Amino acid sequence: MSVAPVPATPEALLHQSLEQHRAAFRAEPFPTLAQRRDRVERLARALNDRRDDIAKAIAADFGHRSRHETLVADVAVSVLGLRHTAKHLKRWMRPERRATPLHFLPASSRVVPQPVGVVGVISPWNYPVQLAVVPLGQALAAGNRVMLKPSELTPATSELLAELLGQLYPADLVSTHLGGPDVGAAFSSLPFDHLFYTGSTTVGRYVMKAAADNLVPVTLELGGKSPAIIAPEADVAKAAERIAKGKLFNAGQTCVAPDYVLLPTAQREAFVGAFRSAVAKMYPTLQANPDYSGVVNPRHRARLAALLDDAKAKGATVVEINPGGEAFPADGPKRPPTLVLDATDAMTIMTDEIFGPWLPITTYDRYDDALDTVNRRPRPLAMYLFDHDDDRIERTLRRTHAGGVTVNDCMLHVAQDNLPFGGTGPSGIGAYHGKEGFDTFSHRKAVFHQPRLNSGFLLDAPYGRAIERLIDLLTRA
């Protein structure tokens, strides 16, 4: 009697894939510049070629996602970042000479960037292409092999990524692993050489715990409540316009979206009016407007509704901005921009990251009170400061902590390929983009080269007066 084979579990399949990647890495532990550059450039070309398919897949996953927001954030940002990596890769790979102390001469010292091995990348749903392929491309540039776990909340895009990457690379160089939370948990428990995770702080804690069992180094790109501070003499109308633009891009589903506003008490009504005008200018209508994106799924729409209900119950004034006076059915993907006035720390909307088009407004009477508000909260992924007083700007930067800062605009620091991107404290560990991304996925190996003729004999036993004189010479001021 024949026995049907038992299907392999997700854990077994993941371990099998990891071993394939490890074997391939052992056979090619240090890819050449030409190999690495080809792998990165190939990915950039494929994203350009498949831009229409990418836009359609993300729109299907979101119910509605602005095509142009996808082309900007998921295609253009990715392609430009990958091209920047390919352009500068030769310099980043070059060993770095370090000074050698006089008493060790004629020896030499250098730092050699070396691939770490097999990298795991767990990517989120809000920018499902960019936040998968940028770390993937930088890991390939550093000479590694990559296993990718994309989000199950954007299934059409994850399927497209699996297809696209499967056509570009052999399965022991890049592999894509689809599935839900069970696959994600098994994936984060693998003994990678480095694990890169982008997503919520809550899940990030579980990822870090799972990685710790295998002492796997992690990069965590998380989130938090990113403040927008409007200084006393700032142009409130201009600040409101730029905050609206940053907040409503992708309907607020951005880890660096402004999450609450701090402004002088006397300027609150002016801000509300200017924000309302900015929304009407950008989005005269919302429901049929192709430029205004939807919220990704019913669970997140229900979560957003609960945030508003809680704020109202605790005394907040809710201002819905609906230029066309349209209806928003509960089962539809879109939600109108909404300001939450008189927001307090007792409200969930002021403790949880929003990830939607709601924007709480808080006020201050003294500028230092605004800084104290930021500092008593967990350190955010981003901060936005609207001010033209150089001394106050510098004082603010010195007194507050955030993963990154844009002054007089929102989110644009993320698109600078020469700047690192990452959080601090609960908003993340480590950084990527540009050179920092290459370094994240490299081991910077210290190499000390002792030549044939050297001074090492001075440290040989048996010890005596000679070594004591040498120590005195080296250590006395």
C-alpha cells in the first residue's frame, strides 16, 4: 500500500530555502562589483518596465490607490534609490585605510566591507513595493542573498513581487515567501545573518524577540507619532498647506506622515481654515477623485472609526473636511480628511499611530511647552518644524530626538538618497538608504597586516626592563 507524502510545513519550506541560500553564498561569498551592480540595475529596470502592473496591483489591494502616488512613492523613489546605489557602489565597496599607531609600524590597518550572508526582509503593506525592493536592492549591493516576506494585506502586489523577482533572479539568490501571520512568525524565527523588518512597533517587538533566540542582528523600521511643530512667527497658511500634503498622501498611510500638530493657541482657527482651503484645492471632491487614495481594508477603516469615537467621547471637537459634501459609505475604501481639535493625552488618537487621514491639533502658549510635549512622548520616526528663525531651529534640533527631520515641509528627508533613514528608540533600530544601507548589510571587517619585518618582538616574553620602558614611553603624558 502506497502512502501519500506528507506536505512540507511552512517552517520546513523556509528552512529548506534558507539552506539553499546559504549553500549558494558559501560558493560565492564575495560577488564582484559587476555582479552586484547588474543585480541592482536589473531590479530598477524591471520596476520601470512593470510600472503599470504595479499601479494596478496596488490599486486592487487598496480598493483605490492613486496611480500617481504609486508611481511617485513605489516606483520612482525605488528606481532612483537603486540607481543611486549602483552609481556609488564601487566607492562603497572600497576598503578603507585606517591610521596605524607609530609603535606598530610598519604594519597597516584597513576596514573591509564584507557581505554578511543571507538577509531576511519583512516588508509592510502601505508602500508594498518600495519598502520591499529598496532594502532588498541594498542587501544585494552589499553582496548578500535575500529571502523576502511581503505583506499578506496586499496580496495582489505580493503575488506580483514574487513573479517579478522570480523572473529576475535564481531562487538561491532572491526568494519570495507568501503567507499570513504564521509564515511571518516562522520567517522571523529563522537564523538569518541579518533580519530587516518594516512595520508596526507592536509587531517589531515580536520580530526582535524571535531574532534574539538566534542572536540575529536586526534593523527595525517602525513608526510612532511624528509631530509637526509650527513656531510662533511661522506662516500658518503655508505650514497648513504642506502638512495637508504630507498627511493626505496615501490617505495618511505613511510611517512618516505628520501624526499631530503643535501650534500656538492663537493660531488654531487660522490653521483650521488654511488646512480646509488646502484640502479643497488639492481634492475638490474625494469619492471619485483618482488622486485621493483609499484606506487599505475594512479592519483598518474600523480602527480609524474607533479612534474618532474615542476622541469624541472624551471631549474632542471633530472637523470633517468634505469639499464636495459627499457621502462615505462604511463599506467603501475612502475616508474624508478630519481634524481633531482639543486632543488630549487621554485619547487613543494621541497615543496610537494613526495611519489614516485624521489629524489631531494641540496648542501651546510657550514654545518650550511644545518641545516638552515632544520630549515626554516616545521618540518619533520623523519630526516637522515650520520656522525661519535659525537659532530656534538649531535649539529645537538639539533639544528633541527623532529619526529624521524636515524643516518647512513634510516627509522629503526620506527621499534624499544621501541621508540615512531610520528611527530612534521605539521608532526603530538602525538605518538604511544610501551608504548607510550598504553598511547595514555589510560586516565592516577590521584587518591588521603585519609585514615580515616588524616590531612585534618588543612584546615577546620573557618580559623585563625593556617592556616597562616601552609602556612608560607610550602611556606617560
